[in-house]
Amino acid sequence: QLRLVESGGGLVQPGGSLRLSCAASRSDYYAIAWFRQAPGKEREGLSCISRRDGDTYYRDSVKGRFITSQDNDKNLVYLRINSLKPEDTGVYYCAADSTSPLGCRGPPRDYEQDYWGQGTQVTVSS
């Protein structure tokens, strides 16, 4: 069982930045994706990164503000969020795809993920 633990969420003012972390208990996954569930909305895939080659994908609405990176030696994946907006508020989840060797090749989808973290709350408010 692969365990994922997110951290780094909190209360941030609009325009601020945050770095979320996703710590994996093992290295046997092909990609890590980040999802967000805003209040009253469905969970949406934001970005993903392939463990093998570092290829990334970003949802159009977050391109330029969200940056996903990884440290494979530590089994850590990061999501840097810049210029935070109130609409970025929500619970952020990381999820691992341990099934598809292709890794991150497009929009991450719930059903493609094999393991999920518990989520970390991000609240953007003045």
C-alpha cells in the first residue's frame, strides 16, 4: 500500500504563494497528480508529473501560476501556487498512478489514480 501525505496548506492572503508537499511512502508509482475540491464543487485535476522523466501537465486555468516539481530521492512532489486567488480555496489532494507506465500525459482523472492522500486545506482570504 502506497501512502501519500500532503502538507503545506493554510490561510493565505490573495496574491500570496504557497508550496504544497506530497510525501510518498514508496517510489513505485509512475506519476503524481494534484487535485482540488473547492467548496460545493466537484474535485478537479490540476496538474501531474511523471516520476521517470519529469514531464508535467497543467490544467489551462492554472497554467503560469502552478508549478509541479519533484525530488525522487525523497519521494516528494511539490505544488507551488503563486498569485493566489480566492477561487483557489479548497482541499488539495495528491494522488498516485501506479498502473500506467506512460505517467503524466494529459489531464489527471480520478479513475486513473490508485492512491490518494488525505488532503490539505488551502484558504485564500484577506
